[in-house]
Amino acid sequence: MTGVGDIALLAAAGVLAGLVGSAGAITSLVSYPALLVVGLPALSANVTNLVAAVACWPGAALASQPELVGKGSWLRRWIPLSALGGAGGAVLLLVTPPGVFARVVPFLVALGSLALLAQPWLAARRDGAGGVALPVGLVGTAVYGGYFGAGSGVMTLALLLITTEPRLASANALKNMLIGAQVLVSAVAFGFFGPVDWAAAAALGLGMFVGSTLGPGITRRVPAAPLRWVVAAIGFGLAVQLWVDPSA
């Protein structure tokens, strides 16, 4: 961070990142490169990005009230599990060598994107409320989200569409709440033990809050089928980028 220009760049990137992330796409596709552009090293950019992303939680919650009505008991059941997985991912990031999962991440993101495209077919065969797909999948995506984050929203959205909620706008609202919980827990850990650039996190987070109040409305109005293809295409693009450059 060198000055007002960097702060303005991060705030603008935060608005766009919060918008696309809360609409179902990938927040870090915008925010993480912006942190690299202003000069943060990869590890600091990763943890700063996750800390800033906490601001998306209240913004998305405010904008998703119609979809969240009646979902209180469901959220109380699954948010703690998501938060626990996020904490585990944060610990992994702090104690494992950098890049230990670098070659696995692109496949995870691509798999989540593929599952998103296959959701209508898979949802017709979902295991129901008593199955293990939701808790097992939620722990896995939450651990990954706490560790790196990029693409975890696509994975979680696909998981919820297949196991829980076939309506895209409603599944996206639930996804935003689960991701918010895991990001909050990770951010607390990184705040104490990680190389957070707090000025960058504040500028990016302010923009993310504003953007995240806009995304759910887009998801509510755009037809589900084309939006699903757009989000999946972004996910595949990120998977390729992470394969070509694992440090991206």
C-alpha cells in the first residue's frame, strides 16, 4: 500500500468483488489480484483478503431477507459446522508449508463448477435431509474456504443446490451465510497470527460491504439457468488460472 490511489483501487475492487461474490460467483477472483497489484505478497494478500471478506456477511444478510425468511433453524444447525471447518482451514494455512495444496485446488474449483452445471440432474437424485452429503461436503468446503477461499463459494453453492435448496436465489442466500461464518472464524485467527495488512483490509472490506448488498438482488432477478452457466464459467476460468499459476 503506497497511498490514496491504492486505497481507492481496493475500495472499488471490493465493491465489484462483494457484488459478484454475493450474487453466486467468486469474490476472490477480483479482490485477491487487487491486493497483489498494490504490492502485498501472496500470503499476506490471502489472509488480508479473507479478513476483508467478513464485511460481505452483514451486507449479504441485509439484502437476502426475503430468501432467509423461515431459514433460522436450518442456519442455526449448519452455521456452527461451517465455522468449525473454517477454523480448521485457517489452522492448516498457518501451520503447513505454502503451496502444499496448490496442485489440488484447481481440481476442487473445477469440480464445484461442474457440479453446479449438473445441479438440475443431481438435485433430482439428492439424498434428502438424513443423508451425509451435506455435512461431509460442508466440512470439506469450509476447511478449503478457511485455507484459501477462492472458489469455495461455487463449491458451497453447488452443494446446497444438490442437497438442500434447488432454487438458486435461496441457495445463494444460504451459501452467503455459511461462507460468512467460516470467514469470520478464519479472520479472527489471522488477525492474531497472520500477516494481515489492516489498511488494505479496511479499504477492501468497506467496498465489499457495499457490493454485497447488491448481489442478492441480481440473483433474485436473473433467470437461474444463464446465471448458473456464468458462475460455472467463472469457476472453470479460475481453475485454469490456478493450474497455470498456483500462486495466483
